[in-house]
Amino acid sequence: MTGMPRTETASPSASAPPIPAPTRLWLVVLVACAGAFLVVLDVSVVNVALPSMREALGLTAPGLQWVVNVYSITFAGFMLLGGRAADLFGRKRMFVVGLSLFTLASVAGGLAQEGWQLLAARAVQGLGAAALAPATLTLVTAAVPAGPARTRAVGTWTAVGAAGGAAGGFVGGALVDLLSWRWVLLINVPIGVLVLAGAFRWLSESRVDGGRRLDLPGAVLVTAGLATLAYGIVQTEEAGWTSAATVLPLLAGALLLAVFVLVESRAAQPLMPLRIFRTRAVSAANVTMLLCGSTSFGMWFFMTLYAQNVLGYEPLEAGLALIPSSASVIIGSKLAPRLLPRLGARPVAVLGVLVAAGGFGWQSTMTADGHYLTAILLPGVLMMFGIGLGSTPLAVLATTRVPTTDAGLASGLINTSRTMGGALGLATLSTVAASVTSGATTPEALTSGYAAAFRVAACVLVATAVVMAVWLPGEKEPMKG
């Protein structure tokens, strides 16, 4: 495959190293993927701890949802800035800065005594994750030469990231049952220290030469727009779609995003150069990744609630119940690189999403007296195997057809699409579930609400498969648009 020319030059103070020996190369991949695992884990690890957090800190139901959303929105909103900062200031440097901030915020969250303190710590965690996450994929693609080896490495990165979301239920359940809810955050501290040690030992610095500055106004606009939009969606749960409390934030969010696009089109050094979307592979992969993310985050959220609130599982039991799903997303992500050379990116992505849609459809038949095999295990495996299979080609398409000067931007963009899709999707699916339950808390009512959310997600994935079939580059088409 031929791509756009590599135009990166190393800074005088930190020269880009030669390609490392195989052992060192995979140590770089290991460290980068460990960072990716941590930040994605924290999207879902708090799910099983939410009831304990509500009891300890007096959080309201909307407050509990914002424990998840404030992290996801801050994470996604500032990720483009993090990606560009990695290009300009150094990928290793931003990895270290982001992981340090993330680890310190985890301490603050784990020690929180009031609900607002926990929400503030989660927001700062999101900032750290936004600085860290784009560097993880850029470090992987920079370390591994183009070709099958890089495809396998990106598959590993995708698998580890997906497994982070998948493992959240088990890790959170174990920590809540054996220790307390505080340890779903404090566990990041020893792991973060170990990954930091690996980063200092094995990562090498590289950056784009030149004195470009960061587009801070663009970062603020896109984050404010996305957060306001998500707030408006959450408001529908209590106020409905036609209330001013819902309509005004939705309009304000859309306006802020429109202003962001206008600013970026005129900025001399934009945070998100709109030219990157002229590349068909990049634009199609990011849109479809956003749609996939809008369902996968909600899957873990509702599966955990169903297991605990309806089937009566303890937190640890709920986590254990989802282990097969966690394994299946890794299998799907690792199978994709083997299929890509034979089938092409588009067929593999479409196949994965359709398999996932089948799993979501199956899950939507859940009942209040469901059995583990048919109500959690088998549909969960299908859902996550399909998501893992479909996401890997999207990550490859989104990052392999851009110049090295935009590598951090491309990485930040695909991460943003996945994470912001998850945040907006969770807000939307939660609203769907709440509209069906209408405030009832019986197992039957809760099950009806969760099932409705899964039905909507299945429809979204079928529509996503159609978009992929039409828009993604075909097997023999040039992927640069």
C-alpha cells in the first residue's frame, strides 16, 4: 500500500530514533497499549460502583450518569488538542504528562468526600486521558514499520482499548466487593506508576519540527459544544424533548459546534484542519467509528445494570458474568488483521458491525427472569466480537493515510470519534430506557427500558453497516480518497 509522503522531522532536542529491535519494538507497543487500556477502562469501571457512590456521596440519579459522562466528554472534547500537542511537543512527553495528570486525578477521586469533588476529579481525569490517548496510537504507528506488522500492532491497540471497556465491569465489581468503591479509582495509581516507569525506560521521543502553536480557542469550542449537546440529551430524561430545558442546550451545542467549524476553516493553524476530511478513508472511518462507539459504551452500562438491578447479581458476579464478552472483543480485534489482507477493510468492517447488530437484537429480547446463557453470555459475546472485528479496520483506515505531521491529529480524531460517540450514545440510550420505564423501578419495567435501548442500538448498527458499505473505500480502491 502507498500512502501520503512522510514529512515528519525530528526536533533538535529529541531526534526520532531508528526503528527499534523487535523486542524493544513490542515493549513500546506494550507500554502504549497499557496507557490506552487505563483510560478506556475508566469509562466503564465506575458502572458497578455507581450504587455505592450514590450511597456514600449522596449523588442524584442524573449525578450518577454524569460520573460517567463528565469523564467521557472531557476526554473526547480535548483529545484533538492532545493529539496536536503530541505532534508539536513530543509523543513521549504528552504520554507522560497525560498519564501523570490522570493518575493524580485518580487519587483525588478516590479520596472524594462530596459528590462535586468526585465529578471534578473525573473531569481532570478526562483531561489527562485526552493528553495521553492520542499519543498511544501515534507511538504504536511510529514504532512499527508500515505493512502487516503495523496492522497487527494496530489490531493489538484496538483489542486492548476495547478490552479496557470490557474489563471495567469485572475489575470494578471485584474492587467494590473486596475493598470499596474508592478503589475503582485508586487502582489506577500503582498501575499508572508502573506504566510511567516503562515509558521513561522504553519510549523514545519524536515530534514535528517547527514552531506551530496550539489552537486553544478551537479546543474550548469543540469541548463546550459537545458537552452542551450531551447535557441537552440528558435533560430529555426529565424534561422531555420539547421542553426549553432540553431544546436550548441542544441548540446551543449545535451552534457552538458550527462556530468551531467556522473558526477552524479560517484559522491559520487550526486544531482540526478540515482538509483531513478530504481523505475518504479518514472521514468515513471516523463517522462510522462514532456510530459504533455510540452503542458499545451503552452495552456495558446496561448489561451491568441488568445483571445487578434485575437478575440480582452482586457487583463481582456481574463483572464475572461479562468476562466472556471481554474475551470475545479481544478475539475479534485480533482476528481482523488476519482477514484484512484477504477480504479488505470494508467487508471486514461491515461483517463485524452486522454480527454486533445481531447480538444487540438478541439482547433486546431480555426478560426479567432471564437465564445467564441466553440473557447475558451468548448475546454479549456476539455484540463484542462484532465490535472488535469491525473497529480494527476503522482504526487502520483512519491513521494510515495521513502524513506523519498529522499522525497525532489522526489518532486523536479516531479516539475522539469512539469516545464522544460513546458519551452521546450513552446519554441518548439512557433517555430511551427512561422514557420506557417512566420512573418505575420494578424488574419488569427496568428490563423493558433496557431492552428498548438495545433495540435502538441494533438499528443504529444496521444503519452503520449500510453507511460502511457505501462510503468506506473498497478493497481495490485507493484509501487516500
